[in-house]
Amino acid sequence: MRIAILGTGVVGQTLAAALAAKKHDVMIGTRDPAATLARPAHARSNTSYKQWQDANPSVRLGTFAEAARFGEALINATSGSGALPALENAGAEAMGDKILLDASNPLDFSRGFPPFLSVSNTDSLGEQIQRTYPRLRVVKTLNTVTAAVMADPALVGGGDHTLFMAGNDAEAKASAKRWLGEWFGWRDVLDLGDITAARGTEGYLPIWLRMWGAVGSPVFNVKVVRGEQ
Amino acid sequence: MRIAILGTGVVGQTLAAALAAKKHDVMIGTRDPAATLARPAHARSNTSYKQWQDANPSVRLGTFAEAARFGEALINATSGSGALPALENAGAEAMGDKILLDASNPLDFSRGFPPFLSVSNTDSLGEQIQRTYPRLRVVKTLNTVTAAVMADPALVGGGDHTLFMAGNDAEAKASAKRWLGEWFGWRDVLDLGDITAARGTEGYLPIWLRMWGAVGSPVFNVKVVRGEQ
């Protein structure tokens, strides 16, 4: 399957590598491919995009618009502040009515760590994206776990935990659920309703960051445990 | 143990009945006990406070101040909008430096269901309470599950799921953790840090409400599942 990933950071790289390992045709989209390839190593990962690209030669790199045109499915793996600019750069025409798995979170690090939410409570980034691109079928998902767990839920408790999903299009959510299973091995994908439920999953980030601190690692997740009926 | 519960609603009644069943001395605090006893049945529960009180004769009813003076431990079981007024009514003097388990959530139902948060992101009701009563030792907890699960975690998955806790006083949190185990049977109480982590646990309510919709019952919880170390 042809899959486009918007964003060249850790999330984009992790998902791209996992999808390429499953023999999917993957293109990563960025604003300026030449600039991305020239960028020095990131302080945290100590690896430049170019080094990662050389280690993952089957993954293509293109502009946001090229990636959006290429993908049968789109994944938004940008930062929160980068999401709307990246999609504007890709263009409504190129994205059409494709399904976009939106893994971004509207985190504002301007006041340090922990970050605040730049949109919350009465609106969400997922809704902003859906409003801006009404034809695009936005499925908010993957944004409640760290990149490594997105791509390999088996890292945590044998994969027995829950991924949330929200979106307006039932068919798109059914496809997303199937893809999340086939691509990464997600078994428990919980549909929280329409895209306004992104307020819930984005608003979960502050408690997620505190759980990370308490657990001592971002490699964890929550499992929804039901009462006896 | 003498335990005071502020608030006469479903949360207060549920916790009081569970604690009384364990032979604790429980007093429920309210603004005006006579008015509480005269109040007609609530539309949802179809039971008046008086009827509940008659069925639970060992639970005493007093003013907020009487309850605050009575309790060796205090539990805030008011609604979000009722919390600060109830504590003001109880009075700083009566509460002193006691431990308050704050189970309230700053939900704003003025625009219908689902509610919004009346404080979020950069502040929380837990912090507002702690700032207003600096001597009080506030432990934000119990607010992420429905009343029945607060009082009986075994209703869900045999009790194998997680309760969050936040507060500035390490000794108070140690006591709270022990009480939550002894009183209700909580085995997995996760300390998320200082009281600012209440932004996280209160900000979890929107996703919790969506999970309720998806699960079809409020009798559920999440379990934090850790990755292999």
C-alpha cells in the first residue's frame, strides 16, 4: 500500500520504518526535501535525517504535496504547531478526500516542560484540521502513545492495551482500525465517536506526561478495563 | 476512624455507605442539614437524601463545619462548582492541616452534555483548593472513576486497574494510598506528583466521558500497563 507520512521527526521516522519493514511503499513529506537532508543531527536522537534516510533507503522523501498525492493513506506525524502549516503546504487538492490518521498533539513548549495545550477543552487540533479540510477524512488516533508504541504495541504488556480513535466518517474509522491492526498490530482500538472526541484524546496529553514521569518511561499505555455487564 | 464527607450527592452517599459498612464513623457535611433532609428525590436516583439517610442510620449529617471538625480525614465529594463554596462554608479553622481527598471535577454543564471544564490546562480545581487553604493537605484522587468504582474497584476487572493521585505532601499521599486500600480495596494507586498534576487528572474527564459512551457504562477504568524494562 502507498502510505504518506507528513513530518520528518521521531514519529514520522518510526512509523515509516515500521511500514517499510512490512513492504509498504512509504513516502515522507516535508516542506523542503533538500533542507531536510542537509539538517544536522537532532540534539536528542543524535542522528540526522540524512543518516536515518541512508539506513532506510526504501522510504522516499518528497514535498508535502508530493507525499499527499502519493499516499493512498496519509498520516500526520508533525508537531502540533506544524500540523496546519504542513497541510496547507500539501494543499487541499492533493489530499482530496483521502483518510488522514492524525497523530499530532497541540503541545505548547513555549513555557518549558511540561507543555501546555495550545487548543483545548472547547476545541481541538483534530477539529481544526477537519474544519479546514472538510473533504479530508480525519481520524484522530495514535496521539496518546509514544512513537515506539504507536509502531509496536507489543512493546507494552504483549499489546494488551487500548488505542483511541475519533472521527466523523464511519468508513474511514473502519479502514483506520483495520490498518492499525495490519500495519502495527493494534488489537484494541476504541472508537470514541466523532472528531470532537479529539478534545478528549488531545486533552489526555497532560495526564499522559505525568504518567510518563510516574512510570519512568514513555513506553507504557493504558488499557480500558470494563466492568462485568 | 472518623471520616467526614463533604457533599450529599451520589458520590458522597456511595462513599459514606461503603465506609460505614467497614465500621468507620462517618459524617456527611452539607450547607443546611434541615434543607438537605427536606429535599425531594433527585430525578436520576429517584431517592431523596432522607430516604438514603433512613437506610444508612449510622451515617451522621452535619454542617460543613461540623463535618470538617469531626473528621480525622476529609473527602470532598461536592460538584466542581460546589467545591470552593463548601470549603469556605466549612472554614479554614475547622479543616486545619487535615488531609482532604479531593474527588471533585470542575465540570461546566451550562452548555449541556458533554460538559466543558470550567478550569483547565494552566490551572485546576485541585490547585485552587490548595492555594485557598495552604495548610490543608490536598490529595487529588478518586475523581477519574464513577462513584460505584471509587468505593468498590473490584466491580471492574477484579480491581486490577489504576487510580491516580496528586498532591504536595508526601506524607499525606502515603496516608491517602493506605486509606484507599483499606477503605475501598484500591491496589494500584499511582502518584503523579505535586498538586499541579490535578490539571492532568481533571483534564482526563473529557476523554473519560467519551470512553463511557464507547463502553456503554460508567463502570470501567483504565489500567496503566508498563513496557518491559
